[in-house]
Amino acid sequence: MKARLFALGFAVAVLFPVAAHFTIFLFSPPPKQENFGLGTYSYNVETQAGTKQERLARAKEEDLNTKRFEVAEKHQQAIVFYGIYPIALLAIVIGTFLRTAAVGAGLIFGGIFSLADGCYASWGVVPGWVSVGSVILATIIVIAVASIYERRATSVSPP
């Protein structure tokens, strides 16, 4: 019985970050290289054909497309950060107060994994104060929720 509950909690913990990530992608799809003229690149004779000026122009255009794609990717990472952060914190809070232990633990771990995956993996994109503030806020919320849960669990209900 405990193994099944553990498996269910583990499934929630693993699937929650995936679901949160793809929910963000549903509303804001990630950029595709093909949309920036950067599809699969193959080195062949045709890419080296033409005059030196034509080759330089193609290289310059490819560099410009690469930079545009990188900007779009950074924008997408920021959307993921700002989208997953509240979802993950909400999962931790809800998971703490659920009566079903396996699902609650799964949501707590899923929220933590979502913070690690979606938020802190995008630190290079968001401003430094947002990164530090998000860690501090997440820590405060986890400590507060744990304290409230502990008080509720240890308080004696009146007869």
C-alpha cells in the first residue's frame, strides 16, 4: 500500500513540472529556428557558391537571424520564469494542506521541481533583483506554510 502511495506521489511530482511547462508553451509557444531562417544547416557547395561579397552577405544575414532567434529565446525564458513561478508556489501551498498525503507530497515536490526547472534555469534572463527576490519569497512562503501546517498538525482539537 505504501509503495503505491509513493508511486502516485512520485508520478505527481514528475508530471506536474511537465504539465506546468507545457501549459506555458500552450499560451506562448517557444520560438522555432525555422521561423528565423535557421533551419538545419548543412555545409555544402551551394553555401560556398558565389562571390566573396555574396558569401559575406549570407553570413551577415545568418548572424542577424541567429541574434534575433536568441532574443526571442530569452523572451520565451522570461515568460516561462514569470509563468511557472506562481504556479509552482501555488502547488506547494495547495500540496501542504491537502488531506491526501500522496497527492499533497507530489504537489509539494512537483512545485519544488518546477521552481528549479522553470524558474532558476532562466536566471540569466531576468534581472538580478528578481532572481534573488524570487528565492527569498519562495523560501519565506515555504517556511510560513510549513509553520502553519505544523501548528495545525500539533494543535489539540477541543473535545
